[in-house]
Amino acid sequence: MTIKTRLLVISLFFGLLPIVIMVVAGNQAGLNTNREFQNTMAIALMVTVLVGLLLPGLIRYWFFSNQIQKMKEFCQQVKTGRYDVLLSVPAERNTEDNENELVDLMRDMNWMVHRIKVHESELKQVVSDLEQSQAEIQLQKKELEAVNAAQLIVQHQLQGRTLALTEAVAKVRNLLDNAGQGFLSFGEDLKVAGEYSAECVVIFNQEIQAEPVPALLYPDDKGQQVFLEALFKKIFQEENVFLRDNYFSLLPDELQFADNYIQITYKLINHPVEPERKEILLVLTDITQQRDMEKKIQEEKNVLSMVVRAVTHYQEFNKAMQEYEVFCRQELPELLAGQESAVHKINTVFRAVHTWKGTLGQLGMCRVAAGLHELESDLAKLRDKAAAGIEQQELVACFTAYPPEVLYSWLEQELTQLRRILGDQFFLQDETIVIESCKLRQLEDKVQRLLSPGQARILIAELQRLRYKPFADLLGMFPEYIANVALNQGKEIKPLVISGTKTLVDPVKYHDFTKSLVHVFRNAVAHGLETPDERLAAGKEIAGYIRCDLQEAGANLVVTIADDGRGIDETIIRQLAVTKGICTETAACSLTDAEVVQLIFGDGFSSVATAGELSGRGVGLSAVKYEIEKLGGSIEVLTEVGKGTQFIFSLPLSADEHKDWFDVSRFGGQVMQQARTLLNGEFGIQVREIHQEEASSGIVSMHDISTFIDVKGAFLGRLMISANEELVKQLARYYLQDLAADGYEGIWLESAFSEFFNTAVGNSLLQLPDWQQAIDIGTPVTIWAEGATAKYREAVIYSWKLLTALGEMQLSLIAFMVKGGEENGAGVSC
């Protein structure tokens, strides 16, 4: 209902209400019949209706005027979304209680439109943000979908690679399990990690997970376990790669489990999950077949070594063979049948067997030496029991297994081998070697082919010495030669005398040089010796002499050829040199007499004007110089006019003709002497005694602290010095004077002991200058390993003990063996 209608209704209601009341009242008063009253009521009704019809318009106009229309138009514009319109508000100034509600409404409408406009802007911004967010969400959704798709691809690839890696790991494990090698690793706890190859189970005959590695390698040797624990600890702690490799070198590289030989290789690796942690990888290789093959080869080598020694030391060999036969067939049975006590017999037989083992071992009879070694071991057990008493029956029981016939059969087997190689005629005469030249060459070839280079060099040198001759024999033709030359020259000469050493040399090597000496001897007769008349005039004997003297001087053979002739006039040589254009006159005058004499060895130099049958070409002495320089030798000429001339030739001898082999005992003894000097002189430690123990094999015992130095060259092995802690602390007090004794840590003691040992070894080499170039000393490495032992399966161990007031110091010199038994060879087996 519109406002106008509502106002009309209100106006009519309130306009008609009084008339109705008056009519009702008039009727009650009886006026309803009065015409005037009725007319009045009719007029009033008409006026009321008229006013009711006009009054809404008047009220509307008076109160609302045109505001409602404006408000309607305003609202229509707002409905269309125009929020920038403004409703004109009448400028009325009323109090707040008399405010025109319509004006107030118009103001409120303007405020509402303003707020709507503000909220529309905010809403648009929100909508814009929402739309942007929605776009970003859509973009992120697409990116996420792309990432999900890529992740699915990666997941698929990862699954494929995981499958491939699993297959690869399975293949690698299968390969390792069937590679015939054991692979295991362990960390600083020295316990086997969870993964290891199947071959390890075969080698150790058990599952080895979490087992201590030292106990696996040496299950019954606590001392060696302590040694390995100390070494592994050092390897994990050491950051210096060079020193760490030195510690690795002390580890055993070959062990024997039951009847199997296992080679061990060590490698420091990173932990697969935690790379900062280190592990040691062990690669175990069963080399039993290789060792069996080497054993067979070694037996062949032993035979060759015996053959060479039989040929090169025939007299000693033949004598030992005969005496051993007497021992087996006569002396031993008589001794066993004697009336002496069992203890006396055991000691006597033990000494004899030990002596024969060494004698026949030196001659290369390894089969006999091995058999005697077994007998010696059984006799040693009987000798140990002798203190508690022993019966004759036990000694008889021992030789039941080793009757004299068995002992001699070992020798017969060796002789059979010799006859097979050298022929039956080898033993035809007691003092004469009968061997065909072709067999000797075949033997040299076989030695060269089968033996190691070091061992072959020694044995071939021995064989070649069979063909050596005294150097004087190479000059045997010259006495007759110079006598003929003197006869042709009309000169008198005494017989040539060749005196001096009987040095044996290779005739092939020195053949060309000795042949060239014909020029020296010829010149001595033709130019050096005077005619009989000239000699008489000079107050000399009519017969001149030429002598030849041979002497060894270190590694050289000195050959001196001298005459008592006219000598060489340096003035004439200078003139000839200028005449022949060899040098200028100024240069000739500047030369010393010794330099002038050397001109006679130049090509084309000759003092004879016309070439004859014997001389004059100027090539004789130059040929001598060429040959001696080819040998690496030198020439010196001493001459005096009227007295004679000496030609002194210095010839280097072959290494096998003069070289002394490295003496291990001498070297070790020198180290201990230097240690004694250092202890007494610099450290104030009185040394009571030094003694060398008998050479042994197998085990090296250690004190609290031990230092190792590897040696290469003429001697291949290892030096170890070991001492107790108190003695080493005294050394440290000298080297580390700025530290209090209580402040010495293990590393300081190790450094002090290493320095002491290094100094002693260095001083030893200064006392043995010939060996300084022959051996190479490594870097010392030191470990703490109280009660430890080191085992060397194929090595000879020489030991010395030095006793002081502070304790004992022990030196062990370990000579390694090559695979196959050559001492000082390469390849360590512990």
C-alpha cells in the first residue's frame, strides 16, 4: 500500500469518526429526525470526504514535497549499481529532537550508499585477490600435477634402478662368493662387519660375524693377537699416509690354516653409510696350489743349487760325501752300540747330526738336511727328558725310525740326481772334475730359467768361474813373442817374468785387452830397449829386461809393464805433436810432462818416420787405450829418460771376482755397538753386556715398546729394536728435556725411541761405508705391544740382547726369504 493511500485511509478514518460519533449521539438525543441536523451531518460528511481526499496530497506535498521522488530515483540508480550518486538533502537546520525524519533518512541513505561504495571497492579488491589466488592455485595445481607426474616417473625409475641395483648386488655377492677369495671388513672395534663372502666361512671353518679379527688370524697365539691389535690401532689413528703404509707393511701377508696357505691383502676404506668412519678390508686368497707348485719348483731349484755347489766345490763336496758315508755306516752304529750312558750318546749324536745338517745344507743337499733336521728335533726332545732320566730303550726306539741305512739313503737320492744331470763320469776321479762343456752350458741355462735373479746370479757366477783362468795365463804368449822381436831387432833381452797375484778372470772379457798389449810389449823392445852398444855406453847390462807385475788393489787388477830402456823424452813428444798438427806450439808448451806422455795414445801418433813391419802406423797404443776404456779402466805412464818406462793399467774386476756379500751378523753387531756407544756416552746408561743369540726362524718376542725399520738392497728384511718402558723414558728425558717426566705421553716415548734407533742405524752405516750404497733404510715406525710376538714363516732371525741397569734392549734382524727359500729375497710371509 502506498503512502498516499495510507494517508487517505487515515484521513477518512479520523474525518468520519467524529461524524459517526455525532450521528450516534444525535440519534440518542433524538436529533436524527431533525432535518437541519441531517443536513449539517451531510455537509460535514461531504466536507470530511473532501478534506480526506485533499489532505493526503497536501500532507504529501507539505511533508515530502519531491524528496520521495528523488529518493526513488536515487534508489533506482543504486539498484543499477551506481554507487557514485548523491541524494540532495534539504538544507534544514533543526535540533536533534526536531530533526526531519525524512531528511535524516536521506542522510542515512547517502551514508549507506557511501559505505556500499567503500565496501564495493574492498569487495572488488577481495574478489580480485580471490581471482588472483584462484589463478595461482590453478597454476600451482598444474605445477603440482606436473611434479606428481615427474615424481611418478622418478618413482618408476627408482623402482627400476632399485631392482637393477638389487640384481647387481646379488650378482656381485654371487661373484664374490664364487671368486675363490674371502672378503671381510672391520672397524676400530676390530670385529668382523655383518657382510662377508662365503669363502670366509670355508677359510675359517665357521661363521665369523662380530668375531675379533686378531683372534681369527691367530686363534691360538695371544702374543700375536696383541701385536695385531696394536698395529690396527695405529693404522686407524695415523693420518699420515706414508707412516700408515709402514704400519701396514708390518702386518702378516700370508698365514697357514690347517693345510691351506692364505694370502692376505689389506686396504683402508670408508664406511659405506658413514664416510667419515674408516674400515679395513681384508682380501683372503687361497694360494695352496701355488705353494704346492712352488714347492715342486723349489725342489728343482735345490737340485740345481746342489749341482752348482758340487761342481764349484768339488773337493769339499767329495770329502763330505765320503765322511758322511763313514758316519752312517760305521761311526753311528758303533756309537749306539757303545757302553756309554744314554745321555752321553744323545748329546754326542745330537752334536754330530747338527754339524752334518749344517755341512750338507751348505752344499745344497736339502733332502739330507731336511731329514737330519727331523732327527735333530726328535733328539732334542730326548735331550730335554734326559735331566729326569732316560733309558737306552728310548734312544734305540728313536733310531728304529732313523736307522743308518735310511740316513745314507737320503744321500744316495741326492747322488742319483747329480748323476742324472752331470753324467756318471763326474765321480771318476777324486781330485778332478769331469764335466762336458755342453752340460755346463745347459746347467747355466736351467739355473737362469728356474731360479730367482738374485740366486741365479750367484750360482751362474760360480759356474762361470769354472772357466776362469789366472790373468797371467792370458799373457802366456808374450815371453816368446818379445824374445823373437828382440832377436829380429838385434837386441839382447832377459826372459819376460810375469809375477804377482794369481787372480782368476773371465778370459772372454779380457781377451781383447790382453791381445792389444802386443803393442806395448813390441814398443818396449823396438823403442824402449837400447842396442847392446848403447847399453854398454850408458853403463847398463847388455841384456835389457821387461817385466810384468799383477796386483789386486781393491776392486781393480793393476797390470804394470816396465822396461829399463831409454825412457820417453817429453821434449821429442812435444815436437812430434806440433809437427803432426796434433796441437799448436803454444798448446804443447803449456802441457805438463804427464799430459805430454798421454799424447802417445792418440790416433796417428808415431815416432817412426817410415812404417815398417813392426811399427810406424800410429795406431798401436791408441788401440790399447780403446780396449782399456771399453773395460772402464785407466792408464798411467811413468817414465824417466835413460832409466826406463812403466805402463800401469788399472782394470776393474767383475763383481763376482771381488765383491764381499752382505754380512748380516756384522751389520747387526755394528748397530748394537752404536747403540751401546749412544747409551753410555749421551744418555748415561751403563751397558753391562751384549751377546748375540743363535740364528732362529719363526718368532720375534717384544718388550713394552718396539720400533721397526724396513731394509732393502743387498739385504732385504726388517730391523726391530724393543725395550721396556723405563729404559725408553730415560731416552725421552734426553730428547725431550723441556717436558716433565710425568708428562710423557705414549707418542713422545715412541718419537724418542724411533729417533734413538734411527741414529744407531745411521751411525752404523757410517762405520760401514761400503754398505751405504748397498742398502736402503726405511722410515722407523713404533708401536706399544707389551707381551706381543711377531711371526715370520719364511725368514731367518738374528738376535742380539743388550743388558743395562734399567732393563733389556733387544735387536732382531729379520732376513726375509723369497718364495722358494732364497734368503734376503722379496716377499714376506708371516
